[in-house]
Amino acid sequence: MIREKIEAKLRAAFAPVHLEVHDESYRHHVPAGAESHFKVVIVSDHFLNQRFLMRHRAIYSELADELAGSVHALALHTYTGEEWAGLQNTVPASPDCRGAGTLA
């Protein structure tokens, strides 16, 4: 549910040519079913001539309600179309969380 909300907001705000929103909560020490840790890969021409900090701030602004609520972590991978093509459409894998797993 939260993943879909994040995706809808980012699509509306940035008109991405590529968007992935992954719920990575299962990789962290959180209760089962928690939607608290997300990885976002977004490719948009809205990021042209913007440094990563400005891109991230724009996303944080769009997702302020989610970040003030249950979303604890947001890994952002933000690219222009040209940057994305240069990466051959791949992003680094997320590292394992120390103490990963769910709470009993």
C-alpha cells in the first residue's frame, strides 16, 4: 500500500521514463509486514542540470507525509536518461542490513 502511494506520487511529480519502488523492509530488523524501508530507482528529465542533493530534496519534499509516518529509510538512485543509459540500466544492489530479519 505504501509502495503504491510512493510510486503514484513520484510518477505524478517527475514523469519518470523509468521507476522502480522496492519494499526492502524484509531485509531489516522490523516486524513482519512493516513497510518501512524502500529503494527507489527513478529516471527523469526533471533531474537535468540538478545535483544529486537537489534531486533527493525534491523527492523528500514529495514524500514528506510518508517520511513523517511509517517510512524509516529511503534509498534513492536518481538519474537523467543519459546517466541511466551510461549505467546500462543497472543500479547497485542494496547491502544486507546488520541484524536483518523480522522481529519475533
